[in-house]
Amino acid sequence: MNKYLKRTLVVSTIMIVIFVIIMIWPLPLRKVLRKEADTTAMTVSLSEHDTNVSSFSLSANSVEYRKIIEILEDYTYHCTWYSFIPHESFTGHGENLIIYTGDSGIIVDVDKGRVFVDKGTAEHTYRIDYFGHNDAAQLAAQIKKVLKI
């Protein structure tokens, strides 16, 4: 086999492996939200088809705030094709769970398992679950239970 062809195949294989790792590597959902020292450390909203159903402002020393942070520790997100280009949020299409601390936050599309990550500088869309395990619905249910919705 030609040396050039062999080298091209090796480099291509390495690039494909790196791309696959980037696409499926789990990123911690909790790390998106920055810790705030404000009295209102977290805002949690639940919306249905762009209609605000419930909204809560939580202080950093509240029991609900700590429980939500603990819940977020158990969830991860990963890249999709749309993760590489910034684009607009997908609110208004079904049930959405919105959690913000300061200028960083997440918007979870409960129906489709997408998570819109806003780090204050750029917004990208990711997936919150693998292979349709419906982690987004479980996350929303756990947070609703904490907030007694």
C-alpha cells in the first residue's frame, strides 16, 4: 500500500475517533450554572407553548436551591450537530424548563430532550439524553417535585 494512502487513512481514522468522542462525551449540566452571591441566586420557570406556567426565584440558602443543584449534579449533556453553531432558543414548542443563575442558564425542551445552554457569551443546543432515554422528562419531574408544582 502506498505510504501516502496509508498516512491519509491513519489521519482520517484519528480525526473520526476524535469527532465521535467530542459528540458523545458527557458534560456536567451543573457546571453551566454559575454560583451567584445575590439574594436571588436562581430563577426557575416552567412554560408550556410559550406561556409561563410557574416561575420561582430562589435564594442561595434555600432548601429548594440546594435540592435543584443536587438534582443537576446527576445529569449530563452532550454535543449534537447544532452544538457547533450558535442559534436562537427553542422556547414556545412544548414544555420547557428554564433555570438561570445570573447570566448563565439552561432551557430544557422536555419533549425532545434538547438543552439550550446559555453561558452568557454564546448559546448552543445540546442533547440531555442518549438514545431516547427521556432524561429531560425525568429532570423536569424531579424539579417539579422539589418546587411542589
